[in-house]
Amino acid sequence: MTAITKPRVLVLGLDGATWTLLDPLLAQNKLPTLGKFIQNGTRSLLRSCIQPSSEQAWSAFATGKQNGKFGLYGFYQRSKNSYALEYINASHRRAATLWRILSARGKKCVVVNVPLTWPVEKINGALVSGLMTPGLHSEFTYPPELKNELLRELGEYIIDVDIERGETGGESLDELAARVKRMSELQTRAFEYLLDQNADWDFGMLVHRAPDILCHKFWRYQDPTHPLYNERDAAQWGGVINDCFAYLDQCNARLLEKYADENTTVIILSDHGFGPLTHAVYLNQYFAQKGILAYKEQTGNPLSSALRAGVKRLNNPLLAAAKNKAFEIFPRLKSNLHYSMAYGNLDWTRTKAYAVGTMGNVYLNVRGREPEGCVEPDAYEATRDAVIAALRELIDPETQKPIFDFVYRREEIYNGDALEDAPDVIGLIDGPYHVAAVDWRGANGAQKSVVEKVGNQLLFVSDTSGQHRMDGILAMNGNGIAPNHPSAQAPNLIDLAPTILQLFDEAIPDDMDGRVLNEFLSRPQLAEYTPALHFENKMDGEYSDAEQKEIEERLAGLGYLG
């Protein structure tokens, strides 16, 4: 067989990986593959996008653009001309992916388990979609016949792990860790199979989702500083996250040994970092106390009280089967429940701004733009200034430090055709705070605390204890990479797409926002740019009621809806 001499790029994603966790393992030689890889290559921090959430971050990687151009600002976003929320998928992305660009230029691509790749797009090669895929019943592969081929070859396949919403008992924690490991094994085998079937591949990419899932759920067990840490539980589950990284190191060892020859550039990266989640921040409650948001009744209403009582009971894992059956019979129940609790009691005629999601995205309620907008267009900037001031004034009562690390006007960090859909104000949290969209504590009122430590009471219907951070990881090795080359400036996720095109000696679309990471390349050269082609996303990505239920279950289990 003739050796392949053309340049190749192999990308291995470790979703949510952080040097904070990896460096101690590297020092103990528990990640020998990564250790050797870094020793012969180079490493750096990698700054995520704003907000540092997987659906946005992997889109930033894939497009080389910031959110204002690819048009995504959360796992769910506002429907047009409505306060209702809808779940996003690849059909909502307004920019071409790297594998689509490479395919158009004759490069063969194999892409497995990258979040937000459903519905699947036609590429030159093979694609298996990841997070936000409804399930195995959907068409999650391209070409379509690849689905049955993979299931025959592997016996089974796991796209993502369903995580029970609510308090998780010991047996279910063990089952979760085992199922996540099984998922990683199957996805690695699928990637190997597809690379073998497409032996003349040019670009290969696999994302391991396991670190993100397990860091959300198991952080409390391995971090002695976490409010929920205790030695008994730590003895049982404190090693789950580290064991995951060790296992993925073995998976990557297989891939590097089989596919990384002297012509291959290998990139190992994460979409964001991780750290402890210790407090819930009731941002809309805070806005109410500031006079920015108004409730219909400050004392609450019978429906809200009943919903709160019901959810507290549903949080008992003994009732999980009944709960799941209810959601199965009434697939809209969860989204309706979430929306009712988050926004059902708002008085839109007196609400000037409100938060959407769990990270600090704030929308103004503008007359003529929103259905019941009360902010006059000529008062927009003054209102936005008031919201910004309020976010900057919000402090942790224990530490007396600001909750938000930065607060931006949308045009300060985003630009492009999708800017009009962006939140009006973006508060960035790079610390241990989770914005709670739903307040399960009881009646609304000025006396309620805005910042609440986890464990005090039911904060959100999930037992997450880890939270995303801005600083992820980047390691590069192989063809075209300068070994042990320090970088004065931490690169950004959007820099990878233009850098990969440069490694292929391909021209870079001139609407990409990222830069070529020449400081990491052994042969730095002036990048060649080409006019970007018009991109129109024609994929049909509408979720059925049942599919929305599946998506919501997964997101809720990770704390993304709380």
C-alpha cells in the first residue's frame, strides 16, 4: 500500500478540559500520552468565546467567527416576535463550518460527536452528530446509510448520556460514570472505523464529551473546597473525573498510534475550562429589587406554589419513574413548566429587562421590538446603562467581590448580521456562580436573597456542582508545529479554523474573525485570504414534541436550564 504523504490534520476535543485538573495528573504521569505529546509539541491556554457554553464554543471553533456572525447565544433562544423560547441546533447557525469549507475544496473530512452538528450536513466524507441530536431514531449520520452500518459494526451507539434531573443517589452515580465511559469507547471506535473506511481522509475530528458531563456532576466529590464536599462521598466518587481523563488518554493513544504519522498535525483542545459551582444567582429577582423587572404578584400565585411543591417532590429519585412517564405522556410539560416558572408571572408591561439562560444574557423589553415592550426606543441607551450599572454593582455578600467579571454592550464584543438577535447586555461570569433562571424558593419579594450558596435549599432541579470557565486547553504537535514555543498571548477558539486552513495551505475566508497562530507554526507565513462565499443554512432542524423532551432532559441534567 502506498504511503500517504499529503498533509493531514487530526483534532481531538476534550470538552471542558482544564489545565487546573490536567497538570496534577501530568505531574504524576497519569496521562502519559498527553505528557509525551506536550513534551514533543507545544501547549497553551485557550480562551473560549462569550458565553463559554458548548453549543456556542464549538461553533466558534468550527466557523472561526464570533457569535454575531454565526448567530447563537445559548442552548435556547427567543422565538421571533415572542417571549417564548426554542431549542437551537445546527440549522440555526448562520456560518459555514470548517469541514464544509474543506469539503468544498476537495478535502475529505471525518467528523464525530462535535456538539451542534445535528441536523447533519452533506460533506465530503462522513459525519456523526453530537450534542443536541434528538436520539438514535433520528438521522444522525452523513451519509444516511452510515447509521445502520455503524450500529451493525459496533452493536450499539450512544450519542449523549441521559442524566436524570434531580438529586442523584449513589447507584445512579455509578451507573452514570460507567455509561459515560461506554459512550466514549463507542465514539472512539466509531471514529476509528470511519477513518479506516475513508483511508484517504484529510481532516479528522472527534470530540470526547465525557469531561464536561462528569465535571458538571462530580466536581463536588474531588474538590475539598466545594461547599458540598464530604470525605465519605469523596472516597467513593472523588476519582471519577481523574479516571475519565486517564481513560481518554488511552483512547487518544490508540488514535495517535494508528493515524498520526509524520505528515499529520494533531491538535488537542477543549472548548472551555471548568471550575467549582458554589452559588446560584437569581438575576431576575435582583432586577425586580432594582425596579428593572416587575412581577404580576409579589406574593406569588397558587399555580406557582403548586409547581414548586410538585418539583420538590419530583426531585426525589424514588419518583423518577413516575416523573419520566409524565414527561413521556406530556412531552411539552417540561418546557411549559420551565417557561411558566421563569417568566409566567412577569408583568411585561412594567418589565424593562430580563435575563435568559444561566450565564448572564439580558434582553431589554423594547416597544415595537418585543410583543409587550415598555422601553421606548429613545430610552433604550439610558435603560441599558441602568442594567449595566446594576450588573456591575451585584456582589457576593460573603466576599464583597463582583459576581460578573465583565459586563458588555452587545456591539462591544459581537458584530455581524446576527447582532440584532444578540442579548442587549452580556454579563460574563468566570467564577463559581450559576445564573438561576427559575426561582423554586417560593413567593417573589424584596426580602429574598439574590445570591444563594448551593446546599441551602433546592436552588435548581439538578445536582450540578461544576461550572464552565473561560480558559480551556490547547496542545499541538506534529507536522508544521514548532515544539515548545511559548505564546505571549493566549489564543482564542476562533483562531483554530484559520490556522487549520493555513496548515493545508488553503486560503482563509476574509470574514473569519480568528487569526492564524503563526507563533505555534514551524513555517510561519503570510496568510492568504479569499472573499467569503455567501452562506445560507437550508437545513430543516425543527424538533418534534418528543425530541424537545429528550433535548430538555439532557440539558436540564447538566444544569443548563436551571
